[in-house]
Amino acid sequence: MRGLPNSIQARDVEYVLHPVTNARKHEEIGPIVIDRGEGIYVYDDQGNRYIEALAGLWSVAVGFGEKRLVEAATRQMAKLPYYHTFSHKTNEPSVLLAERLVKMAPDRLKRAFFANSGSEANDSVIKMVWYYNNARGLRQKKKFIARTNAYHGITLASGSLTGLPANQRDFDLPFVPVRHVTCPHHYRFAEPGESEEAFADRLAAELEAVILEEGPETVAAFIGEPLMGAGGVLPPPATYWNKIQAVCRKYDVLIVADEVINGFGRLGTMFACDYYGIDPDILVLSKQITSSYQPLAAVMISQELYDGIADNSAKIGTFGHGFTTSGHPVPAAVALENLDIIEEKNLVENARRMGEVMQAELRKLADHPLVGEVRGIGLIAGVELVADKETKAKFDPVGKIGAQVFARAHENGLIIRAIGDVIAFCPPLIINEEQIHDMVRRFKLTLDETAQELLNRDVA
Ligand code: PMP
């Protein structure tokens, strides 16, 4: 195990239960202690430098060590370190942030509700939709439709929307009424010879069939990440969202865009809704909203939803939902400064330009013997590793090679994410061209070493 007796590593192993980690393996190998960060880099406590190719958890847009965010937090903490927004109280940073988000977001969205995390935001979405439909007298209209491989969080409700076995197995999920339809990943789920367009048509037809099977009077909302992230970086066919939206509108099914990863420039547009032409009733934002320097999420809703909720709150006395930290002034102040930096440094445009470089460089690896598909848009990409490029056969067991690449990448000064055998890239939006070349070079080296190790093992 890493670390000497009584080191931070040893004490971590003794005292901490880690999220989304194999606990027994963790006891064996111990943690890497990340000590500080600067730009696209983080450093461990041994002084080793890593390119943070996933921006933490898809979140540090402006890079590590951004002093302006530290100063914004410090200023706000000195003035008003905390206040709530229950019962007719407010504070300036949360109001300014709500106003700014409404002005930035797709037209239909007119109000912001604040939470701490993406999971809480999606729990809030479910409750708001139920509350709204009860207010409309549509008491049966409660079911959600999500997709397989979706990631919407891990709480009881948001974890029910998530479509990944690892987040549901042995947690007795799903817990709320949800149906999962096919995720729009052409490489894995299209029929042989099926075009992207025909695949999108088939998925829209599947959605319609599920709504009709359940009964449109029972289906409340469709939730999707415009470009799916944690399920393996899965960009949909270009026309997918138009077709899905048409089906939802036909049956009065609300459209929820979960942009917890996509939002604030990741695809080279401010929101992925802009990229795909999605006009959602609800938009969920988090992560890059503060570059994750502070926990914050926002649920943006349409005027119709707001009016339904507002009328009902007047009728029954209150909208009885919210958190101690909803509208906390410190994360709001950090978000405002973070959005200033994104605008002043043209980081959305940088993501578009650098995204083109990253996508082109990674696609050069498509010929590598381990690589099945390279995919992505802007500064988010997935490289799927396969045992057989022709048949697209996966490695057995899935995830083993991904874990090897993940571990070996550390030795090459690179932190990536392995989702099964898909290697995800989602670097800070400040990355420059030289850094992209360095990142891809380190990744190629890692792939070559892994391929060699596989060969050696076969020969041995
Ligand atoms: N939605 C999406 C699309 C996400 O990617 C995530 C987190 N990766 C969440 C929701 C949940 O966010 P949190 O971890 O802040 O609860």
C-alpha cells in the first residue's frame, strides 16, 4: 500500500469510506493524495505532476488555483458568510446569479432554484414536476422516462433516473417510477447497416411506444443529458433531439435537459441545448457553474412551471421544498466570478477551437489496435477500448483493461477516467494546444504500454 504508517494515506485507509470506490481494493493500494493544483495540473503530496484530463469530475472549467475565485469567496465570507432564502429572505449574490442564468439560458427558462449538487437538483426536478402536475389536477402524471447509461445522480430519486447498474445494484433502486429507453449510441446500439438518421427514428418510435404503453396520462417527463457523460461519453445522432422533442410535445411530456456536465461551454457552445437545438422545460446545471470551487446546482424552469408551482404554493400555503443552503451567498458569489472569467477569457470559444484540436488528435488513435471508437464534441471525448476492432467485441471482463490504462496513466503524469473500458477526456476549458498535444502523447504512450503488456502476457 502507498504511504508509511501514520501517513495521510494510512489514515485515509483507516478512517474513510470513499464514494464510488472498491473499498477492499482501496485498502490494498491506498489513495493518491492530491495536494495542490495549478491550471490544468494537479500535484500529489510526493510532488508528482499530473495533467487533470477530466477537470476533477468534469468540473474545473477555469483550471486549478484561480485566485479570483478564492478572492470572490473570501470577500463574500467576510461580508455575509451564510444566509438562507426561505420565508421571504434573499441576498444579493444569489439574486444576481439567478438573473444572469435566466438571461444566458434557452428562452423558455425564466426562474432559477438553487441546490448544492446535481443529485439534489434532479431530486428537486422530480418533486417540482410532481407538485406542478398535482397543481394542474394531473395526479396520475408522475412517471419519468430516462435512458440506459444515463447518469443523473445517486440519491434515491436521482439515482432512480440514472441508468447504470453500478449505481443501482444492491441499493434497491429504482425507487421512483421510471422507464429507461435505449441510449442513443450508434456504435453500440444501431442495427447492422442502420444509418444515424434511421437509428434516431427508431429511438423516437421506441419512446412513443413506451409513452403509449404506460399511458400518456401517467408520463410526466423525459430527462436526458444532451451529450451523455458518465455513462461513457455518448453523443447522440445529430437529429435525435429534434425527434425526441416532437414525441414529448405530442403527449404533454416535459423535457428536462441535464447539463450538469455539458453546461457552460463544454461542447463549444454555452449550453449543449444550443448545440442540439433543445428547448427544454427544465434545465439542470452544476459543476462548471462554480468550476466546483464551491458546491452549487441550479434548476432552471419555464414560466408555466413557475406559475403552476407559485399558484399551488399560494393555495396550500407554501412551496415546501428547499435546502438550508439554497441560494447560499458564497457559492453564488463564486459562480458570478467564475462566469465573468468564462466570458472574459472567451473560454466557450476556446473550448470550441481546442475541442477541434483534441477531437482530431484523439481520432488519430482510431487505428490503434486497442481502440474501437473515438467520439465526442468540443472538449469532451471518449475512447472505447475493444478486444476486437472488427466485431467490436468487448474485453472480458469489461473494465479490467480500463482499470489498467487508468493506473498506468498516473505513471505517465496523466489523470483520466475509465468508465468500464471507455477512457474519458474532459479537460479544463483553459487548456491550450500544446497541452492537448502533451495530454494525447501521454495517453498514446499509456495505450502502447498497455498493448505491449497484453502481448507479453499472451506470449508468457
Ligand atoms: N447529472 C449529471 C449529468 C452528472 O454528470 C452528475 C455527476 N457526474 C450528476 C447529475 C450528479 O451530480 P452530483 O454528483 O453533484 O450529485
